[in-house]
Amino acid sequence: MAGIAAFDDLGAMVTAGEGVASHWLESARILVGSNVGTAAAAGAEFWPTITADAVTETEATGARRRVYALAVTAGMDDPGRATSWSDSVDRLAYNAGAGRLITVSIGNADYTSIDLLNNYPQQNFASRLDDPAQAANALTVGGYTVRTTVPPPHTAYAPVAPSGALSPHSRCGLPVRPEAIKPDVVFEAGNVAFDGAVGDAALLGTVTTHHEFQSRLLDSMFGTSEAAGHSAWFMAQLLRAIDGVTPQTIRGLVVHSAGWTPAMTQQFSNVDERLAAFGLGVPDLGYASGCLANRATILIEDQLANADIARVRRQQPNGRYRDVNEVRRYAKIFRVPLPDDLLLELPDSAVRLRVTLSYFAEPNTIRGRTQRGLDLRWDMQGPQESETQFLQRINRLARGEQRREDRTSSFDWELGLRRRSRGTVQSDRWRGTAAYLAGDKLIAVYPALGWWDRRDQFRQASMPFSLLISVEAEGIEIYTPIQTTLMVPVEIDT
């Protein structure tokens, strides 16, 4: 994994004769040997503590911005349940509210199984995620592949997966999962060359460093461990490119920049199955790390309290007045400046809108079920919805009301509120014409109560979050007008 996490594509660097590693690597090895000592299944009870100790010991060497890549996984009987290991990963990523970047591989399917290769991708879809990939606060990484060229002289072999589709090595999440969409994204995990009788993964793997470097420099690697290495490199590039942002912003940018390939859409036409196989898709480093003339990304880093308790005077049934505690819930409302003059000049131009909310929630796992201290949700004012109607709708959503009368709606999102609201990174996309997007729009972040609300000492605790909004307009220079609007100070009445 070191060669991938440091260089991403070491083979290209070897071919070019040069390359640069832009960041340091540290290694904390938590399991040694196959089925030996704590690496045996009987030692599973120690893995949460060992993982936590590995993080603690690493950070004791000095303060740095770090990305943790965990490619060790274990099978489990019920992929929908939390475990002590996934709870440990969730707590490490929560990091007392400060956040910590942890990427976890979803786990490997058995590519040596002829049944799997003959029944790809259905058999892969039957292989569910491994522990601790279900951790909601981790970035869970699955695998796809674009490697389809079998090198000569292996003419009897053909690639199992088409370009841009699910890697034969990758496991999948659950089509409908209450805790989170898993995987969050996918990275390259290699293909399998198959002659009808034997599968060869090394032929369609990647060149990387060999772990016994004193005797051999290079090796071949594949599988979701490779994908986890690519994701670590990707986040390290973001940390270098965008200084001073929080861990939840970096994780949010990875998901925010992702998209499905045409092969993914063709392979799984059902959206829930596509999410279980690919999450939000393949991240785009250029999209995540910068803007273009026709694409602007707005980043908001803020926090939202579970509740505010105010002392108010109320009249009692006996006519007397008494000071009592009143619990108040608040949403954060932001105005997204969308230049209507430019968008209405070309009303039929294609536009794309992406919104991503990212935060780290405090977990509390009991009997395989994880409750979070506080969850957040987001929603946006629709194209035919007034500001007053939007604020009324948000209030009803925050109170859990589902009234149909006089109901207005947001955009026709790709996933929709129900699907995207699972987990602690919530992303959605919309495509349409410029006329529908013209004019400033309000976007709200509001609380969904958890176990914090049942503990007096946490009732007024706050949740840091990052909100990302990207607008891309075909043939319209939209970046400068949005930037200019955001640079103007705004006074807000309180």
C-alpha cells in the first residue's frame, strides 16, 4: 500500500523515469501474520483497542495533518450491525468533535472463485461489506476498474469487468441501509483476467512497492486495499492544495467531487443498488481542489447546537408568573448567490448543482445498533418555492411533520431527502436548465435529535459541519459573479 499511498501511479513514474512523493508516510501495523496471535479470529475482541492504540501511538510522534488508511477487514454474519470495531473507528474519526480522516476498504470478494467470475457482477453484489467498513464516520472505499487491456502474450484471457464498472474484487454495501450509504466512493481496485477456468488478478493489477524492499523493489497489487491506498493519496493531495480546512471538509470534498461513470449507470439501473455498489462514484481531484470559470464551489464551515435553553417567564394556571427553561431548536439558513441575470441570458443552458453536508457524529453503540449524539440534515429552496414557503417547510421537516396540504418542494434531486440523509456525509446532485436555477436560493442545515438530547450535559453541545455547494453552468462564466457577491459584507439582523 505504501507505493500507492505515496505515488498513486508508481508504474507511470517508473515508465517516465521520475516521480515525486508529495507527503510523508507513517505505518502502524496492527495485524501480523495470518491467523496468528491477535490476527486470528479468536483475537477479534482486541482489534478495536489495537486500532485505537495505533492511532494514539502514531500521533504521539508529533502534530501533523494525517490521513489513516485501514485496509484490514474481517467478515461478519450481519453486515447491517455495528460492532465494537466499527464503533472504535467511529469514535476515532469523531475525535472529540475535532474530526479525524480515516479511510477504510470495504473488503474483497474471492476472485479465485470460478462461480464469482462466471456470475459477475451479481455474485459480487451478494458479497456484503466487511467489518469495520460500516463505520459511518469513516470514508468507506469500494472498488471499480478501468483496466481492461490484458498484456501479451496472454491472448486466452479476457477482462471480467468492462471499463468503468465494478471491480471483480470489490464487495458491496446494502441496497437499503439505515445508518449510512456504504461505500461512500470507489477508487481503482484492479480487474481480473479470466480464461474460463482460472482468474489472474496480477495481470490487471498495478505496480507498487514490495514490502520486502531489501530483496525486491516492485510488486503487483489489486483489490480494495489498492483502492484504500488511492483514497489516502487523494486526501493527502487535498490537504496540500487546500490549507486550513477541517477534516470534515476534506472528507466532504472527496464525496462531493464523485460521479458515476456510464458503465456504472448501465450496470445497475436501480439507484439503491448503484449506491450499494459504488456509493456516489469516482472522485475527481480537479473538481475537489479548485474552481473553473464556469464552475464555482462555495465552502461553509460552521457549527449547529443540539438545542439552546433559555430562561423565560411564563404565566401559571394560578395566574402567577414563574421563570422556566425553554428548549429552542435552531436551523442555520444560508443564502446561495446565483446570478439570475447571467443564468437567464441563456435559460436553456445545462446547469449542474451539487450540495454536500459533512460532519462527524458522536457514536453510542449498544447491542449492534449505533445511535448518534446528533444528526444533521440539509435541504434547499426549490425553483418554484418562495423563501417563506421554504422556511415553513423546513420547520415542518425539523419537527418530523409530513403534512401534504400546501406542501412545496425542493429541486428534483438525483437521490432525494430520504436516500441522502443516511450517514454523516450527505450529498446530492441535480441537473436541469439555467432558468430553474436563476435567483438566490436559501439552503438550510437543521438538527435531527439523537442521544445528546437525553443527556443534560450534552443537550446544548454543538456539532461542527461543512457545507459544500457547487454550481456548474455550460457556457456561462459563473465563478466571478458568485465570488464578487460573497466578498461583499452582509449585515444580518438578529
